[in-house]
Amino acid sequence: MKQLSKTKVTVRLRKAEDRKEWYIYLECYPVFVPGKKTPQRVREYLNRSVTTVEWDKKRTARTGTDGTRTYKPRRDDNGIIICRSEKDRETMLYADGVRKLRQREYDHADLYNDTESTQAEQKERLQQNFIGYFEKVAYKRHSNSSKSILVNWQRSIDFLKLYAGDILLFSDLDISLAEDFRLFLLSAPRGGTKVVSFPIILHQLIFRFLKQH
């Protein structure tokens, strides 16, 4: 599963150049844009402004070349910028409402993209050869087992190849195939005194895969 980008949407202010007024905008970061190698910082202005912002004198935003300081706005426990006038407080509540909508959109987009990625990985796996997968699992789990156990696992692989050929895609596995394979095992040649217990295990493995998908 991929790591989510966790885009955060924040309400911010920008000072108007010619008057004591602050424009309200949303800042979204990080935003991953097709064609861009680095995450982007996206701004969305809300066509709203306030004039009675309360500033936190303990939190400096920036210091000018002449030593002049600007401060970050005070926020309440919910992260909403605090203003003195009732009108400005309503404006900030509106801005926070829009922020919540945008945050939900980014969160849903993250989850949707993650689901797409998972589905793509699953689709890719379905195009892989189940027989090759089973061979790798058998020898990986029983590389140090006795010769008789290895022979039985190889016999299972031989039965599967006798039934389906050298290639059997994961996407071809279904209940009907599993049942056909079970019937095939009941009448398949047993190779002398060797039993078909391991091929039966293989049949159960197919069923387990189908239940998981």
C-alpha cells in the first residue's frame, strides 16, 4: 500500500498593500501535480477579508530588513483565527467551513488513489503464473525437508502441470476450476505407491486463494 500524501489545508491571511485589511485564503500542502517533480503549495483565495485580527505577539511570522516584525494570528482550540468583531468572526467561521470541505476532498482523493493503486497491484498479480508461484513456495518452505517430502511436493507440481500445462494464471482460478482439478486428482495416475495427499493440499491451496479474493 502506498503512503498517503496527507495534504493539509490551512486558513491563512495576506496583508492588503494599501489598507489595514487582510485577505483570507486557503493554503494546501503538499499537493502532487502531474508533471511536477516536487510537491506544490496551492493557494485558494476566498474573496473575503477581515480587519480586526488578534495577533500572537509571542509568535513572530517574519522580520523585515528594518527590524519590523509581523506576527502570526491567534487561533482558538479548533484552529480558527480569532477576530474582535462579530462580522469578522463569522467570516472566519465561513473560511473554516470551506477549509473542512477542501480537506475532505483531499482526504478522499488520497484514499481513492490508494484504492486504485491496490487494484492495479491486484490486477498485475492476477496475470502471474500460479504454477510458478506454487513451485517457489514449495521449494522455499521445504528446501531442508526430507527427500520423500520433496518428491511429494514435486509430484503435486507434476499433477498440476499435467492438468493445466506449464502456465495457469491466477486470474484463471475459480471454483469451477478447483472442482475440475479435484475430479482430475481422483482419476489421475498415482505413480506407483505414491498417494495423492499432496495434490489434495494443492487443491485446498487454490480454494484458500479464492476465499481471499
